[in-house]
Amino acid sequence: MSLPPLRRSLLPRIALLASLVAGAVTAAHADEGPIIGVLIASGSLDRRLEVGPGGMVIEYPGGSEQVVAGSYLLRLDGTHARIADWRLPRTTPFRFRGLRSAVGVTTADGGDIRSYDGWIEVPAPGAEGDWEVINRLPLERYLLGVLPGETPTSLFDPEALKAQAVASRTYALFQVLARPGSRVHLRSDTRSQVFLGSGLVDEAARAAIEATRGQVLTSDGRIFEAFFHSTCGGATRPVEACFGGSPLDALTGVTCEGCGHSSRATWEARVSMETLGEVLAPICRRHGIELGAVRTIEPIDPSLGGHCAYVRVVHERGAFELESESFRRALLARKVRCLSTSFVVTRSGELMKFVGRGWGHGVGLCQYGADGYARKGYGYRAILEYFYQRSRIEALW
């Protein structure tokens, strides 16, 4: 996950939480949680729809259409929305859903198909805006597509999957409560949580979700953004060291002895000095820095877990500091596998070598750490209470 945290003042106290959730929950089944909106696509696009038995209904202001089972093209362009021969002008919102089964939607033209329960909404984008395709469904059904997207469910211990279910439910509910009235609360990729569609049949994920139904984490009586990541490499980091803002008791950072079996517990990446200069050049142009030949890269202010907040770039014309996460993403864009901001850097001739630990931002639950502790016999409650210090598990529905 990579969304920055929202203002902590938005965190509702648990005393108010039941009333905030209750209205949304009644819109779905009482035990499925509030309805959430997930952005699954945007922009002009062509996607194939697979409509299963029972067909599909399309609703729009003033009418509706029935569509029989089959394969159809959804096209959203500069003037119209089209599904096969049916079309509406760009200014008209519409929505569709399967009547007895989920609707399959390709991830791109010719891409894999993901199946979605609930309504798929396409608001009118306006004259200049992009199209948005939004899946609206109850939170518990949403989790059916999150756990397989975020964890290797066939490999993880059931207790680790339960911990993930509670963390993902908490993260999603925070977004719902922090954006009242919004139709979109999350994205379907790592900017929120990876969501593969709720039509998946993954029994390990389903069992973990059922075993923890309605359970969320609170800190000092408040829902918080329960961040998580793949592998910490030995210690998680405080939330303020990564995302800024105020410290939070539940996200202070802890040592971890559980993620050693992850293939990303340690890693190396090498980059040529020429490529490094090409990575830094556009960053320097945006900030008015005249970049000379790069000499060294120095991690600055490492926190618990070795994650650095900044890197110092020393070049032949001076030096400057850069946010480490921005630097890491720039490297990733050039196919340099810098997996976290916990690294040391050495230079050998015309190569710069990064030796690092972990994968991801390092805040909150270490997913492989949770699996490691579960394999040692710890239950999901103990795992969550360790990675989210001084937190409590509350059942809200």
C-alpha cells in the first residue's frame, strides 16, 4: 500500500463508530459491513465484459436494459459509453451488475478477467474529466478479492491470513469513515490494497474473513490506518518516519523475527552511474538543481528497521537531499529493484550497489512476519497486538 495517511483528526472514536457504521451497514446485509467504492479503472478504455448465467441489468436515469449471458465490449470514449450495440451519451451516468453471477471485466484490452459482485458504476465524467469505473459492494465481500491480492493464501498459515483480514478490514473502514459521502474510497492497486475482484473462489481467504467477520483494530478508541507491507527485514518503522504527521501508538515500529523465510528479507540491486544520472536528472530539473557527475549516495536519518527518510546525493557540483521513497520509486521506474528504503550503498567503479532489507514501506503489519509468527504457534490476535502496539480488536458487526 502506498497512499499517504489522512489527517489523524479524521479518526472517529469508537463511541461514535457504531452510529457512523450503522447507517451504511443497513444498506447491505447486517453482517457484511458498509458499502464501499473501489476504483477499478479510469480514462478512455475498451474492456471486455463476460456476463454469466442469468444475464446482466444496466440501469441509467429513466430506464434500464436486460443483457443476456455472453461476451460484450465496454467502450468509454470522448462522446459515448457503449456496451455492444447499446450506448449512452457521455453526460449520462449508468451502472450494471450480474443478476445471478458476477460480471467479468478484463484488466486491459486483451488482459486477464476479474469478476465483480455488486454494482459497477460509471459516473458521467463531465467535459474534461476522465471516465471512472467503480465497483460498489459490501466491505466483507470486498475482502474476498483483497486477501488473494495481498498474500499468497495457499502458502500462508491460517492465523496469518486472519491477521491480514483484520488489518485490511480496518484499513478499508478507515477510508470509508474518512470520506463521508464519497462514491470512491479505495483504488484496486497498491495505492490502496490490491483488489482482484470479489468473484474469486479462494477458500483459505474466505475462511479467514469468516473467522474474523466484523473485527477491526482501534487505538485509543479510534479506527486508524492499519498499514501493512510484505517484508520488514527485521523491524518495522514508525508511521511518522515514512508518511510524516504525528506519531501513533499503534504504528510505532517493532523488531521482527518472523520474516526471515521471505525471499525479500535481504536483496541487492546494482545500477550503473550513467543510469543513476538519468534517474536523478528529471528530479533535479524540477527543483532547479544543476546536476554534475554523481559520486556517492548516502542514506540519511535511518529509523528503526534501517529505513532512511532521505538520501544525500553527492555530485561534482555539490550535494542535495532527496526523499528516499521518491528516489526508490524513480529507481523502480527504471527497472532497478530497490525494494525498500532500508539499504546501504557502496560504489565500485561505474556501478553503485544497494544492499537492502525488506520489501515495501515498512509500516505496520509485516505480512511475512505474521506468517512466520503464526508458524511458531502465535494466534492472529497476538500477532496483531504485537505489530500494532497497544491496539485492540473490536467487533463492529
